[in-house]
Amino acid sequence: MAKFILLAFIAVPIIEIAVFLVVGGRIGVLNTIIMIVITAMIGTWLLRSQGLQTLQRAQESLNQNVFPVSEVFDGLCLMVAGGLLLTPGFVTDIFGLLLFVPRVRGTLRQIAWSFLTRSGRAGAWTKAENPMGPGGNGPATIDGKFREIDQDKTDETDKDGKIPPR
């Protein structure tokens, strides 16, 4: 991964400079600079509008007691897209604009999720069928053992702050 990042930091500026030279030679330096400023302004506008929509969807999910996984991923993609559009260059602008397309983000989300599930680094947690317990009239009972701890006796803890068994 470190080699990939190093390669990206070397290759991206070289590619951007080459594209600047070609575009600047065809449309002129001033038009090239104007295009860079316009793409930065478009990126800022898109980031603001889609970012607010994503935030609203995340709040709706949280209000329904559902963790907003898709919205968090979309927010991350939008943050990267905004950074790419604010970075001067046409190649980074193309990738930034692609990340603003919801279908592209959905495809990337599916790819990332399948990669994480295959690698065993992620899992899914779903709601229980009946969170109110078997009768549906109260919380489910959880069996377990407990031990009361006197709050005044802090000298019983070991160096990790755990209370040793009796």
C-alpha cells in the first residue's frame, strides 16, 4: 500500500503537468486557468449540495435507529471528490466529478463491501426480529452472573483498572 501511495504522489503530478501543457497549448494559458477555477467552483457547489443531502439522509437513518453506513461512505467519497476538484488539474477533476455521481459511489460501495467481507475485516449487524423479547411486551431477558462492587473500595483494582476475581 505504501508503494502505491508513493507511486500516486509521483505519477499524478507528472500526468497533471503533461495534461496542462497539452490543454494550455491548445486553448491558451488564460483559458486553462479559467477552467481550473471554474471546476473548483463547481466542486465547491456540488460538495455543499450533495453533502447537505447526505447529512439529511444520515440524520433520517439515525432517527430510525439505523447506522448510516451508506451515508458515511458517501460522505467520505464526497470529501475525497471535493479535495480532488479543489486540487488544480484536469485528471483529478475528472475523478472528483465521477465521485459526485451516485451510481459511481454505489458501485464503489459494493466493491468496498465485498472486499471487506471477503477479507474477514467487516461484518453486518442487523436488528433482532423482535427487540421487545419473545412476548413482545418488554425487553428480552439476558441471563448472566454479577457481583456487586463497593464504589468506595478503589484499592481492589489492579494496574489495568480491573477488579480481580474473588
